[in-house]
Amino acid sequence: MATSATLPAATRSEPAAALVMERYRLVRRLGTGGFGAVWLAQDLQLGRDVALKAVPRHGGSPDRAQREALAAARLNHPGIVALYEAGEDAHGTYLVSELVHGETLATLVAAGTLSDRDVLRIGVALADALAHAHARGVVHRDVKPPNVIIPARPESEAGVAKLTDFGIATLVDDEPLTRTGDVVGTLAYMAPEQAEGRRVGPEADLYALALVLYEALAGTHPVRGAGPAATARRLGATLPSLGRTRRDLPAPLVAAIDRGLLPDPVQRGTVAGLRDVLADQRPEVSDEGGALPAPRRVPRLPRATGRVAAACGAAGLAALATTTASAPATAPVAALVAGLAVLVLPRVAWLLAGLAVVVWLAAPPVREPGTALLVAVALAPVACLLPRAGRWWSAPALAPLLGAAALAGAFPAVAGQARGAVRRAALGALGAWWIVLAEALSQTTLLLGPAPGTLPPGDWTANARAAWSGVAEPLLTGGALIFALAWAAGAVVLPWLVRGRSLLADAAAATVWAAGLAAAVNAAATAVTVEGAHPDPRGGVLGAILGAMLAVLAARLRHAPPPGAEAVAPSPMGSDG
């Protein structure tokens, strides 16, 4: 493309009338680097501001600019600075991209203005952007804080951070820009295999992302030394754990970042795996001093609300246990003590309260060791399957409560709102376990009805051995485990299917989910019945439909922009360097 004005050299002052590609009027220079200059320019055809990267034909790196254009042309993601156009003339090569108003991550980290939760939000956005690039055969190879722009007004959570500068990106289905043995990138953020000049894959970007997160959370760079030589000596070494500097961070978060920094790329895991941990642990870290605008979602309930809910759940369980054991007069006191204790110490007090209930049921004057055994059998798996989620420990009680309203099938949708696949699976399985135990204790049908071979309460309440052989064993050897697996699977896959991006797609996915869940529950019901009968689980279908509706509503609320949200004005494309 021809220009009506010669592009001024980066070292001279530029006239405001300079016109590039007969369309873009240069306004002012935003930055310079070893490969050219980035300008604020006006698009005269569309009447918008853009960022224009100009790489001189002589003394620049036109091959790098061409590779950046080829890489960026494959990408379309809110977490990646969008490329609008590329062109060249006798003076240089030009890349025109969106203009993003904001700061680089390097600037914000240096200023110390980001909270831990801010860092994890940025990490999730960058992981999503890299996953998008990798799926399209692009490996960035230069992920570092200066190449990450934090918009002042992000359009969505996916755009809370924008990755830029694909100038040294490699295309996995093309010949590499550099020969094997050449080293390109920024030394302090290079994966060991990249520093050795080997051809790299997505694992190198994962390493760099983990390093960026480590630096932002710890306030120190574990690789960078006093000079290039000192930095080079640390490449390929096993780095000190993030937990040594930040002992207050959740263990799963520390483990995921440490894993991403392992020297062997095969052992690092995946960008998607790191992203899941960042999203799961984000509510668990501090938001004190946060600098990013609030996410465009329905605000999460404060942590204190979760603790109050856990206390209320524990109080209700304590009251129910004492009432069931023919001691209704003590129920208010038991509920008050359990609730206050769990409010102060959610996990420890819950365990102690559960132990106290079991002992109280087995000892005089109640003397119901069989009931005590079944209560212990219900409580013990909770702490084992949800060791760090004390605020969820009373949630399985919702399953029998929904069963009493003939809506038990909705519980997997409730469990599906938890963060993390492991937690969702545990909640789904525990809800199933509690509902089958509640059916045995009450001899009522909440969903499937008591399992064949289950003895009536009068035959086992005073005998622990009879309670085990007459209640627990029929459940474990019947279809209860199939039922628990079905609910666990339903809770795990629900947020993967219902994503909140399209109402029509969510409705279709939720319908498929509800049908699959109802079919799985029917299969479990068949397994627990005698002689191949096909019962109609009470509330299985209706509850699954209600759960699907709730899942769609929850997903829409989480992803809905606030009223009056405006489109984001863009920001300066990162310069090289």
C-alpha cells in the first residue's frame, strides 16, 4: 500500500499530518522498541482511534512484523489485542490494532496495586487467551508483564487482561521463523527448553504464565538475577516454591503454579488445568487493595454470609438429630450451641458437634447405638470428601429436604454451582448418600425409597451391628453407589454444559442434562429394586427439570453485564522491548 507521507524516523519529531496507508493519520507516538514504534492514529475511514505499529523496512524486522500479522490473524478473543489490518510500502510494514486504554501488568505489579484476587482474575483471562491461541496453532513465546495490558474499563471478565505482541509467536503448522538453536524471547521469562533453542509448544507459554503469576503474587521474580549471566544460570533449575514466600495462599493454588514452573515441560500440566485452579481458588484469596474494576457479574456473597449459612445448617442438623432421637426438649439448646460453634470455627466445631451427637445418641439415656452408627456413617464422608470446604459440610442435607418436597432431582444442580470439579462431584455424591440414609432412617420415599433388605428402625436402633447389616450393607451392595456416581457426574458436567453465553444453547444443554440425569436416576432405581421392577423415582424428573432451569438462571446471572454497561474504549498496543 502506498502512503501520502513518508513515515518519519522514530528518532525525529513527527508532523501531525503524517498519513499511513492512505487511511491512518498519525497523532502521537506511544512507545518505541527494538522492532519499531507504536503510534496513536486516527482511522479516517471508520472515524476511530487505533494503535499502529510501524516497523521500518531498513533497520527494523519486517519478517517479525509479518509473523505477528499471520499469528494475530488467526485469533479472535477478548483476551487478545485484536489486529484490524496489516500492510506495507516502500518505507516499512504496518500493523493496525485496537487501542486499549489501560496500564501494562508490569506497571501495576511494580506499583503494588493489585490484590491477590486481581492477579487470579488476570491469570484466568490470560489462560483463556492462551488456550484460544494454542487451539489455533499459535504459541506466543513471549508472555511477560509488559506484553499484558489491563484495560481501564474491560468489556467482560474474559477481557480483564489482554495479551499483545505476537511478534515472535510460532505457528505449529508452519515453518518456524527462527532456526532450531536460535533463542528468541525475554530471558527472564523463557521456559528452559526455549532458552536451549529447542522448538517449543504450549508448555512454554504455560511456564511463562506461571512465572508471571508467581512474580505478581510474591513480589519477586524467582529467575531474574543481578544480570543476564546470573539469570541464565537459573534457567532450568527447580525454582523455590511460591509457598515459601506466600504461606497464606491456598495450597492448591501454590501447587498449580509450582507445577507450571517445573523444568520438564511434560510434567507442567496444561494451561486449562492451571486456569481451573485459578478460577476455583479466586474466592479463597484476599481482595484487599484491589485495583481492578469489579467483575461484570452478580456480586458474590461475602465470606461471612457463607459462614452464617454453614452455622444455620449445622444448627438445623443438630436440632433434627436430637428430635429424631426422641429428645425434642433439648433440640433448641443443641441447635444454638452447634450454630454458634460453627459460626466461630466452621470445620472444627462441625466435627466436634457431629462427634458429640454420635456419642450422645449411643450413651445413656438415649441408648441408640444403631442410630449413632448411621449418623456417623453419614457425617464421616463429608470431612473426607470436602476437607477444605467447611462452609459446604451441611449442604448435603438439602437433598433429603428437597426429597420431602418431591424435588430431590434438583440437588445436583445445587451441587453444580460449587467451584471446582472435585468439590462438585463430592457434593453430588454426598447428597445422594444422605438421601438414601434418610430414607432408611425415616422409612419414607424421598426419591428411590428404602433399599430392598432394609430393616425397619425398630430392629436396629438399639443395635449397631444390626444397623450395619440391616441398613448400611443393603445400600452399599445395592444401587446406592450407582446413584451417588450419577449425581456426582451430573454436578460435575453441569457448568461445562450451561455456560451462560447463549440462552438458546444453555436451554438446549440443560434439557439434555436433565434428561440424562433422570435416566441415570431411573437406572439406579432399577438397580435397587427387586426382580427388575422399574419404579418411578419420586421427584426425579420434576426435580431434574427444576435443576436445569435453576442452572440456566444462575449462569445468566453470573455472566450478565450490569445495566447501562458501555462498550470499552480500546488501549495502546504494547510496544516491543
